[in-house]
Amino acid sequence: MFGLSELAIILIVVIAVIGMKKLPELTRSAGKATRILKAEARAAKDEEVGTAPTPRVVQGEVVPPGTGTTPPGARPAGAPDRP
């Protein structure tokens, strides 16, 4: 009769043969998950310590409709949809 170690080896070989097509996809997904987890842990640590970068504020201006210029390639206001 087979022992536990022999059955485990046979099971590992069967899983490897059956899952050969999915193995690269699974390892790629595991790598992405690891990177995301590390980034989130680093962000949480920075937030806890208080060294998180402050958000950058970009000043803008409000332009009322009809007073601005039309960007290149854009259709002017009031122009028909089709020429």
C-alpha cells in the first residue's frame, strides 16, 4: 500500500500537470497582489507616522461658457454635428 508521502508526491505531480496552463497566470496574480499589499502597508505606515506627502494643490480659474477659445480639433459651440 502507498504511504502518506507517496500519495502527497503523486498529488503534487497531478496538480502540476493539470495546472500547467494556469500556473503563469497564477504566479503573475500573486506577484501583483504582493506588490499591492506592500504598497498599502507602506502607505498605512507613513500615514501612522505622519510622513505622508501632502496633496499638491493646483490653482485654476473659472471661465464662463462662450468666453474661451476653441481648442484645436474641437467643434465650436453651436456647430452642427455633421458637416
